[in-house]
Amino acid sequence: MKLFVYHTSELTPSQILPDTAVVIDVLRATTTIATALDVGAEAVATFKSLESLMEVSENWPAQKRIRAGERGGAKVEGYDLGNSPLDCTTELMKDKRLFLSTTNGTKALQAVEQSSTVITAALINRGSVVKYLLKQNPETVWLIGSGWEGGYSLEDTVCGGAIAQSLLNNGTVPVTIGNDEVIAAVALYSQWQDNLLELMHQASHGQRLLGLGGQEDLKYCATLDIIETLPIQKSPGLLVKLASSSL
Ligand code: MLT
């Protein structure tokens, strides 16, 4: 397995695709996607634009859908939810399809949706991501941060580092380093692994969310390995929970 880290989707090569793309948006899209599927959502349909979300979700039974729209960290008016993973309760999500559009995360997903396998990662499900990659052992793996409007984000890179460190230390499957960003991400994770919440507080998007009252979101998103759910793309933009027998 050859491992690459890209800090944002804008920095990923545009002419080639990996065998497995791992999209990361710790604050908060991929944390929300994993949580929604974990509590029983039937699927999460992701959209770069709010317009296409509205258009596609119109064709889904109203009682079976939840529309979530976020821009700039805030809920978009007229949507059922914003992008807080803490809104994803079993009562709300069970057997529903979550239609989600966020500022950067759903855009990053769209950038690699043609890869043969697309999964999403966050700190909360890091262990399952590592387990899946070691079991599948794809030839090339890209860990792709969503960043913020084209720029680097600490929280996505630290999650890439958490995944990369576990893969590199696994001791059974040979894993090689594909680019310098892998080394930088592992170094970032090594420095902050015992203080991930403090890192979220220092991150620019963490500060934006704190300004919007997102203290509890940061706490949840900074927690490692609390759920086993692994979101996997079934068709472009549509994520479902990988059956636990496949992990
Ligand atoms: C994004 O896509 O940029 C984020 O998930 C923003 C957020 O809701 O915190």
C-alpha cells in the first residue's frame, strides 16, 4: 500500500485517481456522515451545491428525508439541520436519507467520487478506517483533507496523520510513504495526539465554530475511535454504512 496525504481537494492530482480515496472533514462533515450512519440513517447523499440538493431531494418521500445545509459553519435557512453531528440522533435519523451540502467537505467528496473506492474518515472512526485499509490493502491510498475554501486545515491533517501513523506501524501489511505530506501529517499527530481538543481550539475553523457556539461539537469531533461505522460510497455522492462483516 502506498500512502499519500493531500491537505485539500484542490491539491490532489487531477489527471489520476487512487484505488482508494479517504475523504476527511473532521470539523465537521465526515464526523456528521459517520454519526448519521451510525445511528441508523439509511444513507447520506452529499452535494456540492445547495441547488442540486434541493432538486434531488424533492424526488425522495418527505417523511423519509432530512435536508442539512451548512455554509460558513452555520445552518442554511430553510433546511432541517445544519452540520452538527450532535443533531444526528436515532430518533431523527433512523431509516431516513440525509441530504447534505457543506462548505468544503461535500466538495472534497465530489472531487474524487470517480475513484474505485471512496470512504470517509474522521477522528471518531479512525480505527475502522485503518482496519478496512489493512484488510483491503489497496495499491494506492489518498488521504484527502477538505480544508477551508482551498486552504490547509489542522484538524483534517491531524486526522490524516492519525490514520497514517497506525498504518505505518501495523507490522503486517507493507505500507510505503508516497509524499512528504504523509511525514508532516504524522509529525503533527505525534505532537498533538494527547491534546486533540486543544488543537481544535487553535484551528481557524475550530475558532469559527466556537464563535457560533460549537463547543460541544469540537469536543465530540476531537474524540478518537468512539464509533466503528465506516461510510463507503455506493454510487457517486451516496454514502452507506459498510457492513460490519466486511471490516
Ligand atoms: C465544511 O464542509 O466545511 C464543514 O463541514 C463546515 C462545518 O460545518 O463545520
